[in-house]
Amino acid sequence: MSLPEMKRILLSVPHMGGSEEAYVRSAFLSNWLSSVGPNVAGFEKEFQERIGLPSVALSSGTAAIHLALRLLGVREGEEVFCPSLTFVATANPIRYLGASPVFLDSDRATWNLDPEILASALKERALRNRLPRAVIAVHLYGQSADMGPILETCKRYEVPVLDDAAEALGARYKGRPVGTLGEVAAFSFNGNKIITTTGGGMLVSRNPDWADRARFWATQARDPSIAYEHSEMGYNYRMSNVLAGIGRGQLRVLDERIRQRRAIAFRYRDALVDLDGISLMPQAPYGFHTNWLSCFLIDAERFGCSRDELIRILDAANVESRPVWKPMHLQPLYMRCEHYGGEVAEDLFRRGICLPSSSSLTLGEQLYVVNVIRKAAGAPLLRELETRLQQYEEMQSCGIA
Ligand SMILES: Cc1ncc(COP(=O)(O)O)c(C=O)c1O
């Protein structure tokens, strides 16, 4: 079961499409080697064509969340609702503004913000006359949160919604692109994302004035005069013209990357279908899940080993895997913040595992990972992933599986 001279199989690596270098070269040839230039303008325009909303290219998804919160008027001493089950970059920008996060539990059916917990938390806060300034809806691992009820509840209390779509570029909610339903949204092009600029982000908003405001703040809030005059505080948050070139090339292969990531997740699911105690992250019927990462839940007793043991076994076999995000209400940094519920997030963290999901993962590599998992569960190994998957498909079409 070993691959000769095998390189480590990583969780999620960059995957260039081929045209990126030409865009980068054009930046060098034209000497546009700063945060202005045709690639920045082109990347924003092409992203806007894809998403349908004014877009601002930034140095990171975290910067996009920071500016988005500022656009929503978050100020010192205020509070922002945020799912507990997320990466820390969702919550940190709340603190950058001197505000405090309040963490909410996830819905087991989607792993995202639980609309019922949100409704009861907002109701309780309204009674105390202490509504949050904003709600962040995170779209985890490529799957949209259930935006219908979330938006409806937030509208009732007049609390705006920020979409943290860092992990969900290409996902959809009832046919609409994720990141277009709230007031403002953030995307990430970090090296592990479905497309990358090595590091970078995009802020999008339905309100074109907000996009202009974000662009202004991202360039040190320099007033429109020849002198260096500033009336507001700004940041150095613009994306460079070189990296925007990578983004333009990557955007051209986004649909292919989505197809590849989904195929990987469903291949894992089908190749492990006969094992007890391991199940793919739910695919909510309202949406289109990109499966940016292939995430599974382990039931130790039924599977035969715990999630942590499985991570160790995979590591020893030279395969990188990771636990699902550690909830924010359990983090030393945030454990003193208020939270509503948290048991679902804790359970998903304790039992959830992210498997290698790079769009460049080969069938041979995936077969290897699958067999390490099958061995850990004491199940017979697969000799050939494609053959086995064909068998499943045939069994399914005959109604046997
Ligand atoms: C949910 C979530 N929010 C925000 C971010 C921040 O994005 P970036 O790394 O581009 O700053 C990430 C990823 O890194 C993320 O996974």
C-alpha cells in the first residue's frame, strides 16, 4: 500500500491553470509592480462579472472582513454575532475595531450558523435593548449557510449581515452566488483556497459607494489632492498588480476547480460507503456545495478508531489531514466572550476531519488515502479506485447499493 518515494499528500495546495504566468509577466513587462495597474483593475472587473457585484481586490480575506465591518459601522464597545465554528480570521477583525464577538452555535444539518439559535439570540437581545451591530454568516468549507431564514430574522431586527465567503467562492444558495445575499461579503485567495493569488482577498458589496469607500480606506484613505492629505484613518490593504495577475488566471479555471473538488469529495464518499461510522459533511439541499475541503465525521465506536487516531495514522502514512475548526468559544483568546449554545460546534470539532482535497490530487493519491482510512477501520483495501467506484455505480443503478 505504499507509493514508491512518495511525497507527502497535503491538505489543499495551489493549482495553477496555465495562464497566470502570462498575466504576471505582463505586469513585469509594463513595470506595473505596485498595487495599481491593469491586473488589479482587470481582476476586479472579471470578478464582478462572475459575482455580479462591485468588487475590491485586497491583500487578504481578513482585510476584507475588517473593512466590511467598518462599512457596517461597527465601533468600539459594540457587539457582532459570529458563528463559533469558524477560522479565527472571522472573529479577529471584530476585535481590531474594539468591538466584541458573540458566538453562536451551528446547525448540524449544514455545519453553519443555526438560524433558530440566531432567531432566539436576537429576540433575547432585543428584549435587553442590546442588539448586535452586525451578524456574520460564514459559509464553511464551501457550503452556504441557510441564508433565507438568517436574512429574514436579521431584517426583522434591522441588523445587517456580512457574508464571510472566504471558503465558499463558487458555492450557491438557491441558485444565487454565495456572497451576494448579505450587505457586504469577503472572499479569500489564500494559498489553500479553491483559487489563490498566494495571498489576497476580495470585498464585494451591492452598494457601489461602499465598494469605493473600501477601496479608499484600503489605500491609506488618501484624500483626492496632490498633497498627502488624510481626514480618515486608512490601511495598506490593496492587492498588488502582480498577484492580481495570478488571480485573473485562476478565475479562468474556477469552474474546473469546483468540479474537481466536488469529484474528490464524492469519490471519498463512494469509496468509503461500505464503512460504518464515517460520513461526508451534509450537502444541504438548498445549495450547491463546492466541497472546498472534503470533510467527514467519525463515530469512533462504529468506525473502529477515533478522529485523532485517524489523523495520526494518516500522518504516519505521510498524509496531511486536519481537525474541523476549533470553535471560537473554546479558544483561549475568546473563551470569555458570550456565546449561545456551542454543543454542535464542539461535537463537529471533536469528530470532524478534513481530508486531502487539492484539485490536483491524482486518482492514485486518493486511492492511497482511501486505503489508509480503510486499513484504520479494519476494512478490506480497494485495489483500484476507478474499478471499485464503477462497481458502486453499477450496484446503485441496479438498486443494490
Ligand atoms: C472562514 C474564513 N474566514 C476568513 C479567512 C481569512 O482569509 P485570509 O487568509 O485571506 O485572510 C479564512 C481563511 O483563511 C477563512 O477560512
